[in-house]
Amino acid sequence: MTTEQVRRDDAPLRIAIVYDCLYPHTIGGCERWYRAVAERLARRHRVSYLTRTQWDAGGGPDAPAGVEVIAFDAGRKLYTASGRRRIMPPLRFGIAVLLHLMRNRHHYDVVHTCSFPYFPLLAAVAAKRAGGPAVLTDWIEVWTDDYWRAYLGRVGGAFGSAVQKLCISLTGPSFTLSALAARVLREHGYRGNPNLLKGIYDGPVLPPPTQIQRPPILVYAGRHIPEKQLTLIPQAVAIARHDLPELRAVIFGDGPERPRVLNEVARLGLDGVVQCPGFAPWAQIDCALASAMCLILPSRREGYGLVVIEAAARGTPSVVIEGADNAATSLIENGINGFVVHAAQPAALAEAIVRTHAAGPALVRSTYSWFRAHADELSVDNSVRQIEMAYRSLVKSAAVCKT
């Protein structure tokens, strides 16, 4: 192989990352992951981040370092009052992405898009078939027909399921963040084996925690939506306080379920025991995790469960609930870095909380040891290495096809 060929193989790529949310303008684990990936890639490549306008008029985006943010006016309210995704913003965003990629078919070497909310994926595939760049797709979650019906009703759910199936049939090279998503993706008709990315953690690998005797404080961090089952937390706290009268909880985040959580706190007489401060800077959440007895994540569905890793990095174990759609359970080794509860019931959660307290400093030490043993494979840098290899393979294949 000649020096010129080596240079071309190592040349910077022109990459478009397509996702309608940009952290910190939109909060979430997936949003933080995409930002971290874009920043890492921008150190060696030319990266454009195609997203919605999520900031006030006259302002600008908090862009990842070295990344060009291209924003489309596709609607700023993503969710209904009940917490469901609106239809029109993704549709408008998909149309804007299609127009942009059609006008710039030769501007990018590869388009990397999240499968959800589907329309941008359809746009990227359409542009590719019109002579545009290769497409790589992330499937963070795959929804069942039952979940679609529960989410959008009979008619809307049937439409959503049909669009998802169409997108799966059009998906070429892909990534998932969990073995669960990979399995369900194949069950829904994907032909092939998606690449599994385990690395999503973007924080530091700190020395062992010095505070191993933790106060009896639980922490939750995330959106307040029905899937998170947040009303279970004050109910479980009320039960567990019979054995741990000093037990308290902090529930970070916001969303349509927040009024129900606050009502439950008041109903159970837990004002001052369960705090709900709303959204907070990550530094504040991280500090709370570092001193907490455990993270509590009662969600029935998670595409990954990044906060479990972020807690473990501080030696903080997690309590999660078993579920067919909950990939976070795959991150837990029972009794090593937390506990998996087998029923979405307050009493079962309360029992796991009491067990966590009884395990004490030994569980903090083993949680941190678990994290250190898996830190390399769980890091964003590990995923970026896999992603870059996939990009190179795609671009090389596309070049061969054109010759």
C-alpha cells in the first residue's frame, strides 16, 4: 500500500450527525451521549450536528467543541402535556433534513442518524438513494406493537408501528447500545447483526471514593414521565422508613408526571423527606450521587441507563426494576453494584433499599471495583473507536461501488 493510500485512509471525514435534540438545550442521557460523540469525532474529523432550534430567538446554540451546529426551525415543544412525543416536530425536522441533505449530497462522507424519531432516518436514506452519503443508524430502542398502542392509541399506535417497521426495513449498518435492543431489532425484521456499543460514559475515572459510609439518601435523576414510574419512590420511602427512619430521597428532573409525584409526597406526609428540586446542573446531581446511599431508577423501560454508570463511577450502587424493555438491568450484578427488583411494587423497592443500607461500605467498595473493571469498555472513547471504524468501512464500500 502506498503512502498516498495510507494518507487517504486516515484523512478526516465529513460527518453529519442527525438528532433533533442537543444537550444541554434538551436534557437526557441520549442527548449527552450524542454531544460527547460529536466532540470526540470533531478532534479528527469535520463534524456537523443537524438538529432543531432549541434556544431563544436571537440566541445561539451551546455547540459541542469543534462542531458545526446546523439548526432547523421544526418546533420547540417536543412533548404533549401527557409526556408523549408530538408528531409534527419530527415530521418538520425530517423534511428539513431531507432538503438539506439533497442540497448537500456531496458535502458529507457519512450521515450518522438516530433512528428515533424516524423521519430524519427516512430523509437520510432518501438522500443516499439520490446519490448522497452513506448512512449509519443508531437503534437505541425498538418499540413493541403493544407499547405503540399504549403510547399513541389504536390508530396512532398502528401508524407509529408501521413507520418503525419501514425504517427497520431500510436500515443498513447500525449500532445499538444494548443486547436487548439488538435482539428486539432482529425480531422486528432487521437483517443482519447490529454493532453493539457499550461505551457511553463520558466522565472521569476517579480514585476510590473516600466517603464509603453513606447517609441513607436515595437519588433519582431523569425526566418525569409515566415510563419512569416515579410515584413508586415516595411510596417505597414511606415503607422503608419503618426500618430506616432517617431515610430521605432527592428526585431531580421535571416533566408531566411531576404534579403526581408532588401530590404523592404530600399525601404520604413526606414533605422535607422527599425533595423534588426540578432540573439541576449536572455538577449538583453528580455531587448528590457521590454522597448517596444509592441511585433509585424505578423505570420500566430504558434504552441504556447511563445514570447507572455515572453512579457506579462514584461507588454508588443502583436499585432498578426488572422489565422486558429495561436495558438498565443488564448493567447490574446483584449484590455487586446494586440490586434488580423483580416487581414494580413499593414494598419490593423498599426491601431492596433496606438491603442496600445493610450492605453498607462493602457495597460501595464493590460498586466502585465493578466500575473500574469495566471503565474502558464503558467509555465514550471506546464507542468512538468502533464508530470511526464503521465510518471508514462505509466510505470505502461506497467508493468501491462508485468505481
